[in-house]
Amino acid sequence: MKFSYLPTPRLRMSLAVVISMYSLQVYSESDIPTISVEGTELTDVSGEQVKSADLADALTKNVPGVSLIRRSGIANDIILRGQNKDNINILMDDAKIYGACPNRMDPPTSHILTNNIESIEIIEGPYDVENFGTLSGAVKVRSKKPEEDLHGEISLNMGRWNYQKTAMTLSGGNEKVRALVSLSDESSGQFRDGDGNDFAEQIEAINPAVPNGVKYKDKFRNMDAYDKKTFMGKLYVNLIDNHELAISYTANRSDDVLYPSSKMDAMYDDSNILNLEYSIKNLGEFSKNLEFQYYDSDVTHPMSNRYRNVSGPNAQFELISKLTTRMQGFKVKNAFDISSTMEGLIGIDTSKRNWDGEYLGTMTVPGSMPPVRINVTGRASIDDVDTDNTAIFGELEKRYQDFTLKLGARYDDTSISPDGSQEDNDYDSFSAFVQGTYEYNETTNFFGGIGKATRVPDARELYWKAASGRVGGTPDLDQTSNYEIDFGMENNFENLTIKTSVFYSWLKDYIYFNADNATNNFENIDATIYGFGLSGLYSFTDEVYLDFGLAYQRGKKDKALAGQTDKDLANITPMKLNLALNYDYMAAGTAKIEVVAADSWDHYDADNGEQEIDSYAIMNLKATHNLTRHFEVTAGIDNVFDKTYAINNTYKDLILISDGTGEVMKINEPGRYYYINAAYKF
């Protein structure tokens, strides 16, 4: 995935026009960019990202402002500008999906597979009023669309550690009806880090004092890391001029996903996304494009200690935490022209999320000798919680000769209602932003924005309970607000395009985990995050070009938590560099040498579980060659020098393995990994 500027002079000129019209920092990748009110839409993610289906891994390797939270060989989470979880909006075709696991084993990115993705847009900052809860940014994914006539692709991917993937896409139709079907089957053994340790060995090698109960049983030490099957079907119908109906369904079925740094693994992880969209263009003077959308996504996620020693030789003491979540949404929005230089958008957005979880089986009381076991079947972890939201939103864009001004606003009314005796919560909020882009001269553009966005607490932060009955949630949390300023400039020279940006974010009532609390671990704090980004492209020739990106953030609590002294904010990743030298050799293919590097993690929240992490720099190689007009081969090596390194920290808002002294386990990244992908396209 290139997430970079484009190599040819004609396309660099197009990109300059795109950026001059759009003031947000957007990372995407494409061969042919298109311009829209929302930003830059760029294509061919599925064609470029063939190494695995893990969207989080792809984003981290290609976007400086995104960092990975490593959870497994797949199903990993992301950090964007020092924030993660519900602070980032993840959308697939404008449909929202949440994971069911309170321990983030199945983040939203894990339900969106790279082989189904056509384009990605990342918005940094509180500049999205169309969607509920865009606090620090949004990841907007567009899946493949069906094409006219018959088109298809069959691919086979093989890699180290017994990685195997087969995928097939078939698309066809006419101007009235088009359809698409996409299937994939992917599995992998446990990856090994640069020291040669697999998942089971990492638990033992990194933390020798880890209790025996959380280690893998001997008979499961060498089992596969995961098995994943997906299906996507789409139908587009245009029976009436200017009217379009789009129906899509995506299914994800993941089995036996291992999470070595956690105390449980996922037995399976099933998700379904149904999306219905109906649009009418040029309806009248006050409607350029009227859109209706209904989506329904659900996830079932049971996790278990079946493969760990604590469950007993025959899993007779197994503990299962089974959770389900369902998200339903309906949106209506209308785009219209006010004049030749002014356009507007208004809409209504409603959604309902249900989250429910219970424990099944036997809990072993930690530290008890001999082991004391309690039957916890029927105990609730998250007790059938409904989050209902209704909102209205609007945008206005005015274009002057050298200046473009964009305004947005949104009002939300949200109620959160758990089953049982726990208290309800009601929230209302007003979000807004102002953005401007100024074309100073032919080579220099300035852009800036100021905005405010909010997000409500989720059910885990409010109500979650451990199997022991300990209450981890805090039912009286306030919603979080982000007040942010962004500013930057774009310079376009003959062979060099460079973009710099800075931001400063004031977080009020930020929801934060306090590891010292015996109960009610989440609390509201005030904090700040600031940083800068730099990205660009330098062309040596039309065929050889260097693209680069650098991101830096710092985060501070306004004051340390009660009983603590550390004011560093958790999940604030160190400075990160992405650098790639690309060679496009005529029409035959491309080659890339890529470096991903990060500074040492020496600003961290030690009071809440984070640890120092060493700096790292790794090299990746990739080449794609078109053997014929229809047959393409891609080969690559990641982490060429087999470095042992970790990229994410150990903030205790995740339940991770501890060595008995309170030190939480870090999981290392994969060592040297090689892969080859063969694709036949027609």
C-alpha cells in the first residue's frame, strides 16, 4: 500500500490541486486521484496490500501518524495522534462497526479486510460532523464496487510461518444492474520474533516469572495463530435515471485466534455487516444529491483460557467470556448548491448499539494455593447495554478566488441504558469546526482549522465487571471533548512536494484508566496532546522517487492522578519515520525499498503500566512484476535484518499477562518475513 504522493509529473500536479482544495491531513494511496468535498479518494488498496488481511498492520507500515497496538498475528488495533479505541471513528462504506471484546481482541479494523478495500481516507482531528463520535480522527474505508462487464481476480499468497491465503473476486453487469462477489481464506502459524521465539516462547522468554497458569499447554504450543474466512457480496441497481440502490453484505469468520500477551484467546470471532444505500441525484433546485443509508453490523466474540494451563488438563476448569454487540444506524443527508461558489450539506444521523456479555464456566481465584475455583456461569460482564444516539449535522463550503472556507456543526443527543440495577446516563453535545485553505502563490498553500468534537463513554468504561464481580467500570463518567487547532503549509516545487502541519489538542474530561483503583478504574481527566507531521515526495526521475513521512506527538495530563506522580499520557507514541525509495520500471512493474523507524519510547505512563521501549529501524523490500497482461507476481521481505523489537506499550486499560510483580508483558513484532503473491486478473 503506497499511502504516498504519486510519481509522474501529471499526477503530481493533480495531487497539488487536491491538497490545495482540502485542508485536513489525509493519507491515501492510489493510481488515479479524484476530488470531492470530503477530501481525496484514492484506489487500489486491495491490489497493493497483498501481504495479509490486517488493515491495522498495513496502516502502521505506511502512515506515519498511525501506530500499531500488537495483539496477535492479526486483529490488531491502531493509535492515531496519541488516541485509540472509541476516540477514533472506523467506518466501512459509512457503516459503523464495533468490536465485542472489552479487551480489544477484535477492534473495528479487524472486521475490515484489505482484500476487500478499494480506498482509505484518514482524517486527523475533530473535522467530521457526519458521524457520531469522531473525537481525534476517522478512518473511512471504501470497499470494492461492482463493475460493468465481466471482471475478476484470483490470487494465491504464501509466506513464512506457514502463511497461506487464497482470494477470489468476480464482478460484472451492465449500466442497470451490477454485482460483485469476493471470497478469501487465510491462515497462519505463530510468527517468530527476531530471537526466534514463537508466541508460547515469547511468554516464557520475555517474562520468566510469568505464572504457569497463563502459559500455553504443551499440546497447544504449536497450534496455528488464526484461521480467517471472509465473504463480501454487493448489488448495485440503477433502474431509474439518477437513482441508485446499493446493497452489500460482508461476513468475517475467524477461528482460534491466539493472543499471547492476554490471558485468553478467541474461540471464534464472527461479524456481519449489512449496508443499504439509496441515492437520488439532481432531484431539484435544493437537492444535488439526496442519500439514505441503513446499516446493521453485529459481532459475536467468545474468548477462553482453554489453551492455557489454568483451565486444567482437559479444560475442566475453563472460563469463557462471551460477548456480542450489534450496531444499527440510519442516516439521511442532502447536498445542495447555494450559488456557483457555495454549497451545503444537511443531514440526520441516528444509531443504536447494544453490547452484552456474560461469563461461563469456572474462575480460578488468582494466587490461591491450592487453587480455589468458583462457578461463574451467568455472571454479566456487560449487562445488555443500549447506546441510542440521534443527531443533526450540517456543512457549508464557500470558495473565493484564492481562499476556501468550510464550516461544520453537529448536535448529538445520546442515552445509555443498561439492564438490571445500574444507572442510566444521558448526554448531549454540540460539535463544530472551521477550516480554511489559502493559495498564497503557485508553489505555496496554507491551511488551518479549529474544531471541537465529543464522544460518550462506552459500556465497558461505564459498567464492565470482572468474573470475580469486581466492578471495573465507572457509571458516572462525563463525555470527552476535544478542542483542537491545526495549521500547516504545502510547498510544490519542480521535483519536490512537501507538506508540514502542527496541531494542539485540549482534552476535557478525557476518559482514562487508573490502575491504582481497586474498583471503578476509569475516570475523567484533563490533558493536552500536541505534535507535528511532515510528508512529501522527491522525484529523481519520472521512474525513481522518494516518499517520506514523519510524525511526532507529546501528551500530558494537566495533573497526575490521585496517588500517582506521572503526568505523561498513555499511548503517546514516539517520533516515527516512514521512508520509501520507489522505482517504476515502465509498465512491467514496481520495486520498493522501505524503512520504518521510531525513536525510543521514553515518555510513558509508568504509574499505569507503560514501560520504556527501545528505538528501532527496520527495512522492508517489495517488488511487483507483470508477467503478462493478466498475470502479476508480488514478492517481499519484511524486517530484512531480522530485528527483535516491540512497537506498542503496556497501558493497563488492556488486561495483559503480568509477571507477578506488576510488570506487564510486551509482545515483540515479527522477525524476518518473506512472502509471495500471484494474481490472475481478467
